[in-house]
Amino acid sequence: MINQSPLIRFGLIAYLILFFTYLLGPLVLMSITAFNSASFPQVMPWEVFTFEWFRVLFNDDKILFGLFNSFRIGLMTIVLSVTMGLAGALILTQVWPKVRATYYTVLIAPILIPGVVLGISTLVFWGRVNTYLGLSSDSLFQNGLFLTVLGQSTFIASYCMLVFVARLQRYDRGLTEAALDLGATHVQAFRKIQLPFLYPAIASASVLALLASFENYNTTTFTFLSYPTLTIVLAQKVRLGINPSISALAFIIVCITLFFALVHEVRTRRAQLAMANGAPAGAVSGGFQLPRFLAADPASIVLVLFIGFAVATIGFAQFYDPEPAKALLLKEKRAAQELRIKQLQKRRRDKALKKQMKGPDVFGSKKPATSGSPGNGTFGNVFKPNNLEEAAGANKKPAAAKNPGKGTFGNIFEPDSINKNIPK
């Protein structure tokens, strides 16, 4: 059994630690850099705890404008993508089975197409339509919001359709047929029976569409024109240099995500607990009633602690002043810099004094860098050890030549040279 094996349990725990460290480590480090006064996002060396980068973030008009555009585009993308995805899913469940596979492939194809291709094709297509209709350059077909919503919806609608298809697979079509038999129209049967059944899928598809639109860059980079989204603004800032205000934005997004995740977990656990006690699902749809579950629901406890920490942090930021700590840090940096300068100057003076006291190398104790003859100093090799022996060795007779007696004047000094040169 897995639960009875300590080695397997240890391996599983180690794997989970490594997995969550890899997954959440960068987010945690980036969140920490939002509270460091350093001008570049960094954890070490730590300078001064501060909230100033949040103020810089809220005063950055480009980021605020990009955030506003992201929410506008996201809401419009939700409306268009959820509508198209729901329509595609309903048709998929009712279409003739022999063409269902082909129809499904066509609807899924936009997911497989690169976002760059979708962005360029959206821009080119609607530009041609604008030219064909003879409209001006500021018409709807040349509006960045319009083009971005259409470009993103081409593939986000496919994601929404998959969510609706998964929900419709559990739908009992007999309910719709019973409503039709009782005299309801198709619209009434859909609105009264099928649509309420799809409410959870609609909520899930809406969240998915908003997140996909919010973080999209590949398609948006070709269609935003005069309406840059938050991802476009951040990409432009990275090219020019960033500061920890980006970390402050990441910290806020992480906190918002955690808050809604905890809210969803509390609602889910509350519904499960109520249904386990025999209550119907509709009886647990309203309110949280956190105090009742604080003792038994860890998610509720974490949510309350999270809200309390957020409120305390915001209140602490209102009166916290990091300027005295920053002034003290600046003074310490200047003192350390002056100390390093003095140490460098002292090393230079000691080096110059040592060189001055050393004097010239008159005895040739140090070999020149480019000299290949040992013993050569300022006066050559006259003081080289064993110099006299080497000079005496240089005066020795040279080795016997092949023709003895022949020198500069031939062999005139050779013994019996006269007798040899007298003609007989």
C-alpha cells in the first residue's frame, strides 16, 4: 500500500515541494520585490521596506490606460465568445452524427492556429473590407477595440464551446421533450429548462474568456492600434527598462486571484457540507455564513485571515514612512563608498612607494620580459655569475678544421709551406 510505504510517502512529499516551488517560486519572489526600495526588481540585497512602488503604479497613466482597455476588451470578448461558443455547442449536440466529427474539427481549428496568424489575418481582412466599402481610416473596421475583440474571439469561442459541450453531455434531453409535449415552445423550453442547467458552464466560460483575453499578446499585438492592452504596455516597458511597479502589479493580481479562489473554495465546501446533511443544492446558493464553518472549514479560516491581512496592510501603508530608513541607508552607502575610495587610493600610494624604493635592477637579478639571455641587466652580462669562466672558455682553440693551417691568408704559415710551394 502507498500509505504504508515511508519511502514512497517521502518521495511524494519531496515531489510536491519541488513542484510547488517551481510553480509558485517566481510569483513569491516577484511579490517580495514589490516591497523593496531598490530601483530594479530584486530580493537581495534588501534595502528598505516600502510601499512606494504601489504609488508609482497607480500614478502610471500608461499602465492604467492599458488596464482599462484590457477590461473593456475582456468584457466584450466574454459576450461574443460565450454567445458563439454556446451556439456552437448546441448545434454540435443536435447535428447529424455523420458530420459531427467534421463540424467539431472546424470549430476546434482556431485553437490550433498560431495567434500571430490570427492577428495578421484579422487586421488584413477587415482592412480590405474597410477599403472595399470606401470608409475612412477612423471607421469601425479600423478601430483597435473592434479588431482586438474579433481577433481574440476567433479562438476564445472554441474554448467556451468545449466547456459547454462538457456540460451538455450530462443534460437529459428528455426534460426538453417533456416541456415541448406540455405545450412549451422551443424558446420557452430553452429559457426555462436548458439555460438554467447551463448557468455554471456560462460562469466558467466567462471566467475562462476573461482570463484568456486579459493575458493574450500574440494576437493583440497586431490589432490593438491605438488601444494597447496591459500586456502590450508591459511588453513595451520591458524593452525600455522596468522598475518594481511591475512587481506591485503582479502582487495585486496574485492577491485578487487568491481571494476569488478562496471564495470559490468556501462556496464549494459549504455546498458539499449542506448536501451531505440532506439539504438540496438550491438551499445553499445564498450567503457565506462564515462563522458557522470557521471551526470545520480550513478554507473559510484562510479567507478570513487573508481579508484581515489585506485590511491591516492597507491601514499600515497609510502612516508608514520609509524616508528615514532610506536616508540612513543612503548615508551608509556613501560611507562605504568613501571607505572603498580611500582603500583604493592607499593601495595605489603603497604600490608607487614600493616601486620608488626598489630602484633600478643594476645586477640583473630580474630577467627582462623580452630577453632570452639570462644575466643581462643594466650593464649587460658583466656581473653575471661564472662570467670569467665563460670568457676564458671563449678563448679556447676552435675545433680542428678539415684543412689544418688554412686561415685568412691561406696556408702560408703551414710548416714546410716554402718547400711545398717551391717548384721542382
